[in-house]
Amino acid sequence: MTVGVKPRVKVPKSAAAGETITIKTLISHKMESGQRKDSDGNTIPRKIINRFTCDFNGQNVIDVKLEPAISTNPFFEFRAKVPESGEFTFTWYDDDGDIYTTSKKIKVA
């Protein structure tokens, strides 16, 4: 796993049943195009986040395929309806096979 990659997520701690909430995610990730060379002249391998998913209690909320032009430190903001208390699981997939995951719980009042 790459050093310095840090996923951050903002989810409200609670919501009313059926309420639509706003979720914000950011992953600190230095993208690498695969076209640059290091000081020895070797090509630096491509390292780009290519997919982002969010699940709530095992059900998919969002699944985004990212293209190579995605910026460094990709930020996503989206809305989701919360029917019950549970846990959001956020996953970022990297070209080199690394997978970064974090989760946040929400309580329905």
C-alpha cells in the first residue's frame, strides 16, 4: 500500500429515517501518469485512482469509474437517502491493485 494515501470522509452522525444527507469524500493521493521518469531514467509506474464506490449496509449507493485525467486528491460530494441506522463503506481502487477503504456509521433517530 502506498505511503501517504489518506481517505477522509464527512458523514452526519445522525439523521431522520428517510432523510437525504450530503456526504463528502477526499482521498489524499499523489497521482502518477506513468509517463515521467525517475532520476535514474526509469519510468515511474502509473498510479491513478480508477474507481470509487460507496455502500450502505451492503447496498451500493454510488459506483464511479474514473478516467486517467482525474485530478490529484479526488474529491466527491453526493447525496444519499438514509432509511435506517447503519454504516457507509467507502472504497477507492488504484491502478496498481491497492484498495483504500474507510467507513462511517450513521444513527437514524
